[in-house]
Amino acid sequence: MTKKQKKILLRIIVAAILFVAALFVPSEYTAVRLAAFLVPYFVIGWDILWKAIRNIFHGQIFDENFLMAIATVGAFFLGEYPEGVAVMLFYQTGELFQSCAVGKSRESISALMEIRPDYANVERDGKIETVDPDEVEIGEIIVVKPGERISLDGVIAEGTSMLDTSALTGESMPRDVADGDEVISGSVNISGVLRVRTTKTFGESTVSKILDLVENTSGKKAKAENFITRFARYYTPCVVIGAVLLAVVPSLIFGNPSEWIGRALTFLVISCPCALVISVPLSFFGGIGGAARCGILVKGGNYLEALSKTGTVVFDKTGTLTKGVFRVTSICPEGMTENELIEIAALAESYSNHPISKSLREAYGKEIDNSRISSTEEITGKGVSAVVDGKTVLAGNGKLMDSAGVEWNTPDATGTVVYVAVDGKYAGCIVISDEVKENSAKAISALKALGVRKTVMLTGDSKEIGESVAKTLGLDEAYTQLLPADKVERVEQLLSDNGKESRLVFVGDGINDAPVLSRADIGIAMGGIGSDAAIEASDIVLMDDNPAKIAKAIEISRRTVSIVNQNIIFALSVKGIVLVLGALGFANMWLAVFADVGVSVIAILNAMRALKVKE
């Protein structure tokens, strides 16, 4: 319990003791009996009364504080002192229970996301300094000892170890790392000492972005949450007007105003919409927390709700369904040797971060001499143009060759082909192959098992490669040789074919996927190897790049929405029944307390189930 919760508990205990003592005051001592019940009433209810008065002056009249204040004060005017105190006492007990339940939910997510490193050990001038991670600059060496969290993203400069990435990816198996491997902040070093050269500042690191995503999810409400906000805005004034009419109209017709005022006050207590106002946002908060435990970061309740209606899932190929780790499988030179062709291509692609460019540099196997390269230009969707040793080199796909008027030959091998031209003359081609991820086929079958109607792949690769991957994985459709603009156009068409109630999800990882991620109903980015632009443009991030987690995310979203709907139906049903009973005189204050506090507690306990996700 927090300090505030402990104070409320103490007030409840004191008020309960005073309340029991007041019950023994004989009814003939009216003034003494009133005073005896007013003491526990103010002990337990002064803050509710103060909030009601303060909110009235701020223009916020119709809330639960107002309802509780007017109902309990009214009970005292009617001479129902025990009921007035009891209603406030049970209301505060319910509020404490709710506070503890919400706190427990928040603690679960906070514990899950307690991955922010408190310090970094930096090597400076031959000494190790312990500093705040914000003070570490790009390119500095940090030392990570066994048991410590990696404080910033970087590349291992020295050392081998195993990393626990469970807080980031949801995967329990440690990952082996060695010299040259990329590591992300928030991971726990299990065994050896690591020297890591930082590649990002702390503000741009993985751990900071994760924390930012989780902390800011509450700003993006789901439709159900917006509905409850609007509902409460109109519902509360309506029930207050209804209570006034219930007190006045029957009194004028049938007489006996004290009875009808009593029913009206009971009606007010029953009408408190606490169960809906608290439990619905808590359900989405719990669903987001449950997803985070599985390494799925959802940026808002609106995206979690929309995901439950997924009808079409569209995938990028490279780095999403395939590993994005390319290997040169064949070299077809014309007019130069294989080594010369690889060398000129690697130099031309040296400034690009594309996986294909990296594979060319790896095949070259030597340090790039930047002095030989005087200029480079990346041509979106086609390749690169560079000046190497004073010669203009083009390296890319067939479209690049066609745009430059270069005649080229198609090799027999299957794979991604990089065509090379030097000073306008065709110099040959290099065939590079990518591997399909082990869990990609599982991801597609899991989506179909969940009822996803269509799975589609969009790629800039050749028709042969794209269709081969699509057939292997069992995708419904595949569109190949697409530029980023073509992908957006294709997604626009798929959106128009998808239907109003169905949602289209796009899954990608590269910077060229950012426009499509933004255009889709829900954009899902690969957080491990995904580009910063893709992660920023997406609505959901998969921290371990596992496409099978998409089905898990849909399962979580559907379960969360189901819990939300259960709470809405349960709360409205009970409220409706007890409101009618109250108006007819069959419900007293005690039943009114259950309809308010009891229903809220049950709904909140149900909402907390959203946090529990089966791995």
C-alpha cells in the first residue's frame, strides 16, 4: 500500500469503530444520535464533500463525488443517519479497493518496464568512470560487467558473453554475443565482461524509446474509452434530472414526499458510473502491459482495439519474412574478374546501410578505402550511383540499368541480382540470396487459424524471388518489383477492398516501409533490426523481429476487447436493473452501494485479467 492508501485505511477503521459506537445511542436522544453519526460521517467523507464543493465551483458538477455527497446528506435530512454513514463508509472502502487494484496493475507494468539503466561505466583516459547514461556520447566505450544492464545501444568492441533480452523481447533464451555484434540497451549481461562502443545517445537508444512508448500509451484512447468518456458526460446529468423528477413528480401526485426523496437519493447512489469509467481504460492498460511482457509494444489502446478487427495482413519481405542477412552466391563478370567486380560494387555501395550493401562489403572482405570514392547517390528503389577511381559506377537493379540506357543480361541463378555498370558499360552482375525466417511459415498459418482473410507480401525484389518466397510460406498474394510509392499505392487498393469493419495491418522493417506503415490501419515494425523511421511510423513494435508475434498480438487484442465488452454489459445491466428497483422502491441504500462499489470492484478484477497473458 502507498502512504495515501494507508491513511484512507486508517480513516475507514476509525470511522467504522465510531459508526458501531453510534448505533448504541438510544433513538430518543435525537440530537446526541445525530452528533454521534456526524462524527464518523465527516471522518470518512470530508474529502468527498470537499471534492464535490470544489468541482461545483470549477464547473464540474455531475461526477461521483457530487452524487455521493447529495445522496448521503439527503439521507441525514431524512433521518436515515446509519444509512448515510454506511453508504459513505462502503463507498470509501470500495474506492480503496479500486485504488489498490489499479496500483497493482500499474506496478505489474512498471516492474516489467524497469529496464532503464541507472548508470554507465565509461572508459575515459584509461580510467573507468561511472556516469549517468545521458552523459555518454556516440563512439565512447562503455564497460558492462556480469549482472549489469547494457546502458546504451552499441557494437561489442571486445568480449564474449550471453545476454538476457527477456524484458525487451519476451524471449527467455539468452543470446550469445561476441566481438562485432550489435547489442541493445536494457539487455542484461549474464557472463563475461563486455566493452561496447556506443552507436546512439541514451535519448535515442532502444530502452528510452521503449519507455517512451509505454509511458505515452494513455494519450491514445480506444473508441470504447472515448465512448465511456462521452457516455459519462451525458449520463450523469440525465440521472440527476431523473432523480429530481422522481422526487418531485410522484410527491405532487401521490404525496408522501419523504418516501420519494428517499427513492431519488437511492437512485443517485445507484447511478454512479464508476465501474465503466475505471474498468474500461484499465482493461486496455492491462492489455498493453500483457503485450509488453511478450515483447510486443503497443503505442495506444486505439491500436489494440483496431488490431482485434484484423482482416488483411500485408508483409514486407526482406528483414520481415526473411532474415535480411544476404550472402553472395554467384558472380557473373563481363570484361573484368570476379574480384574486380566485387571490389567496384562494394566501393560503390560503401555508404549504404541496406542489407544487400552490407553483404557486398562482407564479400569484398577488405577495409573500404574512402579516398577512392568521390561522390555517392542513393537512388530510391533502384540502387546507387558513385564515382570510384574517377569512374561513374552504377550498382542496382534492372530499372537502374534501363534508366541509364545500359544493356544487361539476366543470370540463371535465383536470388537478388545487383547489376553493375562502369562509365555506361555493363560490367556484370552479382547474385545475392536471402533466407526465410524459421518462424515465418508458422506466423502465416497462425494468422489464418485466427481467421485473417488475406495475407499479402509486397517487395521490391524480382518476380521469381517474390513468388518463390510467397509459395514457400503459403501467402495468398505477392506483388513484386515495387518502389516505396508503389507499395503505398498497392496498400491503398487493398484498403479499399478490405471492407469498413475490417482492418489492414502492414508489417515492415526498413526506412522505405515508413510511408506504408503510416498509411495502413495498423503499422507493425520490427524493433530489433527495424530502422528508426519505421519504428517511429509504426503503431506496434515487435522487439524480437519474430513475425509469429503478430498472431499473439491479435490474440491479446481480441481478449482485451472481450474483457472490455464484458465489463460494459455487466455494469450497464446491473445498473439498469437496480435503477428500476430503486425507482419502484424495492432497492435500499445497501443495494445501491453494491450497484456502485460492488460492480466497480468486480469489473476492475475482471479488467486485471488483461494483464495475464499466456506465453
